[in-house]
Amino acid sequence: MTPDRLYTYPDLAVYCGKIVVRPGTSDVATNPTVLVEVLSDSTREYDLGDKLDQYKQIPTLKYVLLFEPDEAQATVWSREGEAWVHSEFRGLVADISLSALDITLPMAEIYEGVVGPDGPLAV
């Protein structure tokens, strides 16, 4: 949910604590901690542009994870104080650390079973 009442829905959302729903709605949660998008040709420009900018306006949001669909590659945007910084992760041996949540996400587990254009992804 964005301040201008334009609602967007991520591929995955993580909430810490009780979910707070926008008054008058039943499906617009306003307090995500992590949002995840799997990029595609049809949504890539929006996901990396306006949608990402809207996400960054959510006060409770700490991380936005953007995953390529058919190769082990991710971009993670992290809120550090008032600033947003991004990190790139490539390959199945990489681990994504979400330090504010004390969580590590192994790329090998995220991409387990994913088949790319040249077949199954390998280390």
C-alpha cells in the first residue's frame, strides 16, 4: 500500500507482529517488514521503478528482495536509517543476509528446483 492510495501487491510479504489492515479494507495490509518480487518481462520495468519507489515509502518496510526468475540473481534493497541501499547477489553459493531480522537466505535454497533457459541451475 502506498500513501497515495494506489495499492500494489507483492509476490510475497513478511510481517513481524500483528498485521495491520487499512480501515475499510480486508486485504490491504499496511505494515510489511519484507516484500519480495520475482521479476518478469511483463512487470520488470514497473517492479524496478514506480512500484519499488512506492514500497520505499512504507514506514515499517526494512527490505525489498527482487529475484530473477531463471538465474540465481537477486537485488536486495535495505533500509539503513533514512537511506535505502542495495546489494547484488549472484550464484547459488551466495547467501542473502537480512541482518535486522537475524536471517540468512541461501540462494541455493531459494532457487532449488528452478530450471533456467539452459536447464536446471547448478552451482
